Amino acid sequence: MSIHELNAPYEQDPTYQMAVKQLRDVAELIGLSAEVVEVLRHPEKLIQVRVVVKLDDGRLATFIGWRSQHNSALGPYKGGIRYHSNSTAGETVALSMWMTWKNSLAGLPYGGGKGAVRVDPKKLSIRELEELSRKYFAAIAKEVGPDLDIPAPDIYTNPQVMAWFLDEYSKISGYNAWGVVTAKPPILGGLKAREISTGYGVALVAREASKRALGGFDERTVAVQGFGNVGSYAALYSAQWGARVVAVSDSQGGIYDPKGLDIVKAIEVKSKTGSVINYEGAKRISNEDLLELGVDILIPAAVENVIREDNATRVKAKIISEGANGPTTPEADKILYDKGVIVIPDVLANAGGVAMSWIEWSHNRMGCILTDEEALSRLDKLMTQNFHRVYDEWQRKYLDKPMRTAAYAIAVDRVVQAMKLRGWI
Ligand code: GLU
């Protein structure tokens, strides 16, 4: 039986379908055969585990988790692990496919992978979270490793969770395996600059795109949806580099001040009270309103599928820098392109995190120490070069399509070339 006849259980997932649609569009453009698309639209391996945690009150709770290893033609699988109550196998597969393209586009020696546990981590105590993290990682330990699959944080996971992963893996493997995860706490081989790196890169590409398309970044207005790790640093660096951040939001809602927000204050308010909505002196707005503000630059840095067919026509920004993975649907992409909006795709815009992960990992492997300044300057160079390379290629060859198409064409082609050289296809 050929794979065409197999119906993988994740195929109905809308995020997965969106990733496949993007792949099919680019395949047509660069002339990939249906067979190669069939190979690329599935992960090489999808691991599913059940994790049983003994809760503080003595009850048992069972959680389901996945690790999707999409493609390893360019190197070990690489990508984060998220803890989210809406996670599904299909979403995890889609995210792992996007990691393949992201790592390829950034020229990193990695394939793509992604993991998830379906859990609301906010409902767990620290001890419960530690038990969940250790048991999940123990369950996938045979399938990961510094040369095999290197996880990192994603939504609601952080350096502390990476420390538990590292420790669990080191116990099982019998050695200190620094290279098995990235974004570790600095004292355990991580880099302090990793924390800011994704948001830094998202702001950096917005800045570079503004220079090319809007004549500069100074005083350009910016709205940021999502104020977690990515959104907060994207807002902070945008402000630091001269733009005016007029709106930010988190899951509870948003704030707007046309004169510009004090981002340091917003970060403080968020960490003290749990939400930016408690920032005083700004107008309260909803997450939906934020996307439709009359700003120059919009940074969706929360979750998938927020800019869709039904609201894309109302987006007024001239540039969108995708901090989140998959915030714009393919239908919305087309509408935005027709309106002349430049969408810097996620695989390009938010690659700063995984690029910094690579800097950390390569130094771990050599046993070297790197200062934060050195790490950040290397990231800056990599992201800047990468952005202009893709932008130029877009202008030169694919201007009749969204920038995402140019990014995908470069990324998918590199993976396919590696697969051919290895004799896989
Ligand atoms: N989770 C991040 C992403 O989606 C980072 C992955 C990594 O550092 O491996 O790109």
C-alpha cells in the first residue's frame, strides 16, 4: 500500500492543513513532484507518549505529549517543546515542518522538529511541573540527543524546564549532555542573550524592512500582539531602535497610546500584575482591535491563525513581522499581498531564537565560553544578512508573490537538494 492510501490521524488538523497548503504552493512554483511533496508533508517520525503525574493532592493526572521529527536531511532535528492546553498531534507536526524550513532558510546545520504536551501549565505547582517535564523527557529520551534531536523552549516552557530536561537526559545517558537542549540557564551552558534573541530578531527584521520599504525605522509606529518572551523583547528593541510602540497586548487584552508606550514600564506592570492591561494612562483595546490599528508595523507575537480571511482586509499596517509561528493564514496572505502589505514570514522573522540556540549548541560542543556581546553580535549579523538575502531574492525572482513564497522557495529547495545528495529521493 502506498502512503497515498494511508490517512495519518493528524491530517484533519487545520494548522497542519495550512502548513501543507503553503508547501504545495511553493512546490508548484519550484517544480517539485507530487511524490516529493508527499514525502515532505509527513514527519519522518512522530512519537506519542503518555505522562502520568502524581498531583500534590495525591490524585493521578495523565497527559498526552508528542515529538514530531519532520526532516533530518540537513542535520539533527531542532525545535522547541511547548506546553499548551490546545496542543494537538497535527499542530505539532505543522510546527515541526515550519522548523525544517526555518532552520534551512537560516543556513543552520539542522533539520526540523517540535514537541508538545497537552497541558495548562498554569494549573500545575512547580513540583508537578517538574515531574511532568522529567517524565515527558524520560519518555522521549531514546529519541533525542546532541546529534539526533535537540529541543528548546517554546510557548510556556523556559530555561528551568530545559534544566530539568538536561538533568533527566544526563541521568539516563550517563554523561553531562550539554548539547541535548538549548536555551538552558546560563550557569548550565546557556547564554543569557538567548532569552532576548527571538524578540530581538523580530524587531531587527522589522527595522531592516522599514529601511528598505518605508525609508527608515525612526518614529514608525508599531503594534505588538502578545507580550510573552517574543512580543515583549520585540517591543523593547523596536522602541530602543527609534520606533514608536503605540500598542501591546496579552491574553487579557491590550493597551494603546498614540504618543507611544513606555515598554520598560509595560514589562514591569506585566511581571507585577500578570497583565499589561494594568498599565495606567493608556486606552484599553481588544486583541482584535490591535490587529486593525492604523500603524506602520504590526508584530503578531502570540499564537497561530490570528490574521485570517475575515479580518485581513481591515489590517492597515504596511509591514507585518511574524513573531509567532503561523499567525497569518494562506487566504489572509493573499489579501495582504494584494493590498501591498509586506509580510515578513515567521520562518524568517522569528529565526533569532533557533539561531541563538545554534550559537549556544556549537559552543557547548566545543566546550567553549562565549560572552553575551559576542553572541548577540553574531546573531545580529546572521539575521541581518539573512533578511536582505531573502528580500533581494524576493525582489529579483518572486515579486509577483508574497515574501513568504521566496523564503519557502529557498528553504524547501535546500532541503530537497540535501535529500537528493543523500540519495533519499
Ligand atoms: N521554539 C523556537 C522556535 O519556534 C526556538 C527553537 C529552538 O531554539 O530550537 O523557533
